[in-house]
Amino acid sequence: MATLNHLIENAPNGSDHTVAVAAAADLAVLEAISMAVSRKMARFHLYDDEAAMTAMIREYFPQLLGHPDVQLYHVSSVEKAAEQAVKSVFMNESDILMKGQIATAVLLKAVLNPEYGLRTGSVMSHIAAFEVPGFDRLIFVTDAGMNISPDLPQKVQIIQNAVQIARSVGVELPIVAPLAGVEVINPNMQATLDAAALTAMNRRGQIKDCIVDGPYALDNAISVDAAKHKRIAGDNAGKADILLVPTIESGNILYKSLVFFSNAKVGSIIAGAKAPIVLSSRADSAESKLYSLALAICSSLTLGTYIRRN
């Protein structure tokens, strides 16, 4: 899929998907839900102060009042909203979790709860799908939101999560570029050593369903012309689908640079949990939240199978 609108158009029928939204009393969140309901993408369970949700819906989205695909559940705090939304997924009443007007740390505390949380034993990681002006494909960036400084085994699982998401939206054999500051192996730069190890592991079948090639600097990972100019050999140079960043800081900077400097459109989720988690920023637009929902819906059908197999 070349655009995020294609993602929405090709999302599986929503009758099979229910989204639990923690702290739903937010205009951008409700706007995204309204757009999703109008497209019949999913059903929604909304957790927040019921009076606040009802007031917002009545004023701005009256078509949602009494809608059979939208259920309101009253809770007394954002912590309770997170708890009840996560429990809804844990109990299989919902199959996607969505962040509303709530701090990420509060939601993740519930996600990681040992009694009713959504851990699977795998590393959970953040994957963002970008539609960047001038590019003929979606660019996936991972991990910009979960793992601070992942080691080599964690990077393997982060790649596997991202590959599963990319494949769920039609990228059959994604090219993964482990990023570093340079495109050669430097013993003093751990990112280049990890990139070389990941490349070797992929060639030996330890990382499946993708092509891993690196290290690459960003320009050589996404631009064929830049790679040719630097005389970087190989069929994968400049053709990356998935950009694996070395740390959360570099991922966060790349993510926000794409949004604010390049006017890129984005949808993002967390994979590696029992169910996809829509974890867009509270500052993200309703459009971005809708893209994130579409990405979660597309991935939900294959997530469990992929995690068990790997």
C-alpha cells in the first residue's frame, strides 16, 4: 500500500473488530472514532467519565449518540479508564486497545499489570507507518516509543514485530535497514556492530520473512541516488521499507522530524502484546488516530499467529 488512505480502504471488515478506548473524552479521539464508525471499520467501547463523553458527543458528534457500534462505560479516573479498557481486551471483549486523552505511562502500567495485562513474553515495540511526500511506499520506523536502548536480542524481536505489521498491510518481503551514523562497521559504534550481526542472522535464517541489510546511514537506507553516489553496493541500498533506529531518542527525533519538517502522515501502534495497541500521541490529529486504527485492524488478524510462530 502506497498511502495510508489505501490502508483505510483495505482494512478488514470492521464487524469483527472491537476497540477499547481508554480516556475517550477528547475531541480528536472522538472525531477519529466518528470517522471510523462512518466507514464501518470497528465497534467501540469508550471508557471515561460518562457525562463528559456524552456532552462532547452530543455537541460535536451527535450521530454517535445511541449508535449500536458505540458503547459508553463510566469510570471515575484515567487510571480506571486504563484498567477497564485493558481488562476488556484481556477478557476478549475487545481485540484492540486505543489510547485516548491519557498519559502513555498510565496506560502502559495497566498493559503491564501481571494479573490482567497484555504481555505475551515477547518484546513490545512501537511501529509507525509514514506516508512521506515523494515516496512511492510506506516507510515504517521502529522503535520510537517503547524500548530506550535495545540490545541485540531485543532488536531481533523489534524487527520481527515490525515485519509482522508490514506484512499485514501487503509488504510481502520487507527490507529492513538497521540505522547508524555511518554505513560501515565501526568497532566504536555499537549500532554498526548490531546492524552487522542482524544482517548475518537474517542471512542464516534466524530472522525470517524479510531482508535485513546494514548498517546504513539514513540517506543510504531510503535513497537509491544517495547510495549510488556513495558507491554502496547491493540490491537493497536505498530501498528500505523498515527503518530500525538504534535508540528511542533517535527514533523520536526521526518520527517528529518526518511529521513537522516533511508534513508526513503517520499511523502508529504497539505490537508484541496480546492485541494491537493504538498509541498515537495525544497531540496527533484525528486523521493520524484514524490511520493508527486502520493499521491496528489490519494487523490484528495476523498478530497472534505471528507471535506464536516466532
